[in-house]
Amino acid sequence: MTAIKCDDEILIIDAGLLFPDEELLGIDIVIQDISYLLENRDMVKGVVITHGHEDHIGALPYLLREINVPVYSMKLTIGLIETKLKETTFVTNPRLHVVKPRQEFKIGSFRVEMIRTCHSIPDSVAVAVHTPYGIILHSGDFKFDQTPVDGHGIDYQRIAELGNKGVLAFLSDSTNVERPGYSTSEKSVGESFDHIFRTAEERIIIATFASNVHRIQQVINAACHYGRKVAIAGRSMVNIANVAQEMGYLDIPVGTLIELDELNRYPRNEVVLLTTGSQGEPMSALTRMAMSDHRQVKIEAGDTVILSASPIPGNEKLVARVIDMLYRLGARVIAGSANGVHTSGHACREELKMMLNLVKPKYFIPAHGEYRMLVKHKQLAMEVGIPEENIFIAENGSVIEINENHGAITGKVQAGRVLIDGLGVGDVGNIVLRDRKQLSQDGILIVVVTLDRENRTIAAGPDIVSRGFVYVREADELMAGAREKVEQTLEKSLERNIVDWSSLKTGLRDSLSKYLYEKTRRRPMILPIIQEI
């Protein structure tokens, strides 16, 4: 998410989510802390979305719930946003506007235009924001594909025109700055599919990103050419395929698609299954198939499984595990860019140089990437002649002030991450995550005891319940020692006239924790429950 503030108006570009890493136990998604926007809600005039991927539209429902401003984007992107807003249900009367490439429109006093680019989803655009101080250009996610599947190439001419006119600041995708050369065309994946379909003797199963409409189209083209029916598994892929087909972005000949439960009615060499799960996600359709846990699809010897995606950093182990399970079931597995079944949707180094030379910005802001990628993009920009003092590497919350004569990082606003867990927004913080981590590592021990405060004696218990620490019946000696330690601690406290619950619980927790660590070298969460008669 990027906020552009000009005088007393704010324009937002994109509102994406982040998927949680393994440290964020139980968290569903991560969104931005929009405190700054909430403090200045009267200034926010609208949102422009560059394309329909989750890391660009995923947080939009949460933003619109707080600040319901107009949203502008291309036709397919708006269609995907509509579907997402219907699922979340907490945004009423969204104001969604479809715009076309090169069509100028106004958001407050901003003049905005969208410029067609290429990416791994149709209707991807760069955004040019015309302000009284100059043009701000945001590249969105892009690559230079000379032979795009849908025939819609990047609008070099308009980008060059803006460059000649003079771009004050340019924010550019940095994702593939570490990869030399040029990205390969999406059409090359279709050629690989053609070869695989020609040689496959049994069923073909292809896992890819649900949003990669061009990839889905190429699978359908190959299936039609070789007389195979196509079934789709995975809710997100079904939803996106339906939206794309309704809007004319997917051309599926009548009779090609079949329902998932019809798959086994056809000979195995006459069907293709498109599915989610290319990243090895534990609950995805492909993972459940690999674990023989899918209700409708069973992987069998001779099946060809294509993972038409590269593992996102951090997902390598999950993907490797799924591939291993598929091999155990006798499948033939073809995976990744090295086998020609995937190509990136992001520009590599030479393309990034070309974009910088077309735009020729006065100020450059590397965006969309890990910090090391931003640094390497800065170095790349210096190679093509942009002065180092005119390049700003920004972190979340950084304020960059620019005009015709000066640019600098001048401060920081409140920023960071907000964790979404179920229906809870931001109610899970560091303390809850710390507790979850402790529970996942060492388990929990619950101590229940009843005290007679008047006589200062233990009336019942202590009873000890253990979960994720040790199995109580197999640890009689340890549990007996723990009960004895609890009794001793309570008796000492009562003798010293310590009867407030807080002190008693702290004493119990400390003594029991020390005892258990000495015996097991583990530190379970200890939860004392004291009752009184």
C-alpha cells in the first residue's frame, strides 16, 4: 500500500495482504496498520488498484470497512474485488469503478491514468498520478513480455511519452532484481504444456496459482487440442475461473469443463485436473491428494503431476514434501521453471534497466521487494545514471517529501502489521503469539486446588492436568513430585499469612516451573487455578 499526499488530499495505490510465516502461529493473514489514514480520513479521496493479486487487493475489505472511498481499477480486477467483498460481507455499498488504459479520470484534484503492463494476471497496469508538482508513476508488478498470451503487451509508447514529459518520482517493482537477463514469455509455458500433453499416457494434474488466468487458458488450449476434458479443484481457482470466464478473459469451449465428481467417469487419458496447492499449503487440494486425503481425487501410478509455479521463499520444504509424497504414490512429477512449466511475472535486471531508461525519473523509489532487493535496485538505478542522492530506500511508514527542486525522507508515520485471526482484527498481539509459541513447544500444565481460607488448609487437590507436556499416566513419579511441590509451596504461603490469589499463583508458578525444568529441561506454561471455600 502506498499513500500519495498532495496538499490536503491523499490517494491510495493498492491495499494488499501478507500471508503469515511460520512464526505467526494461528494467524490467517497480515494487513497494514492504517492508523495514519484513519487519523486523516477526511483527506483520503480514493483507492487505485494495479492488479488483482491478493498482495494488492487482499486488505481492501478491511480498509473500506473503515474508510469507504471510491475504488478504481480495470475490469477483471474490479470483478475479483467484487467477489472478495461479497465473501467478507462487512463492506456495504462499495463504490467500484471500472476504467480503461490511458483513460484519465479525477480522484479529488489528482488526475490519474492507467497504463497497460504485463504480469501473471490480465489487466495489470502501472498508475500515473498527475499532480501540480509533477508526475508520480507507480509501475505495479510488471514484466516485458513480447508475446503475451492475450495479445495485450505493455504500453511502451505511453511510458516513453511520460518519460519525455518528465516523471518527478518513479516507484518500481523490485522482486526479480537479483535475476540477470530477461524473464521468459508466458507463451513458452504453453509450448511446454503442449509437449507434456502429447507424451502423457494417463491423467494430467496441474497445480498453479489460482489467479494466473493466462496459465489456465494455456492448459485449456492444450486440453482441447489433445481431446481432454478439464476439471477444476480448489475454491479460489473455481471462483477466479468463473469471474474470468464471465468477463471474457477465459475462452473455454462448450463441453470442455466437467465437474470434479465427473472426473472418474472418463478414461484416465482423456482428463486434465487443474488445482490449487502449488505452494504445498497444508490444506490445499493438491496436498490432500498427495496425502490420499482428498474426497474426490486419488493420485495413482502413471499420473503426470505438473507444479506450474516456483516455491515462494519459505515454502520450499512444504513443496518438497508434497513432491515426495506424489512420488511415493507413483506419479510422474514435473516442477518449476527449470522444466519450462513456469515463468515469473516480474521483470529481471535487464527489463528493470529498460524501464528506468524509458521513464527517466528525477527521483526513484525502489518498491515491492525484500530490503536487499530494494538496495540492489538502487544500485541498478545508479548504473543507468540516476544520482544516488535522488534514490530513496523507504521502509514501512517512511515519509518521502518531494517537489520540483528537492526530495528527502523526512520522517515516519505509525506503520506496521495488523494480525487477522478468524474474525478478530488486531486482537492478537505479541503476548498472545508468545503464549502460542510456548504452548506449541512445551505444552501446558494446569494446577487446580481448593483452599479453606479460614482454616488456612488445602481442602481439595491439588489436581494436575497436562496437555502437550507429558502424558500424566506415564509420568506418575513426575506428577507425584509436582503435587508435593504444590502442597509445600501452598502450606508455606499459608503459614506466612499470604492469602491473596496473585501472590499464591506467582509462588506456585515459580516453584513448579523450577521443579519441572530440573526434572525435564522443559518449561511448560503453568496455569494455577485456585478455588476457595
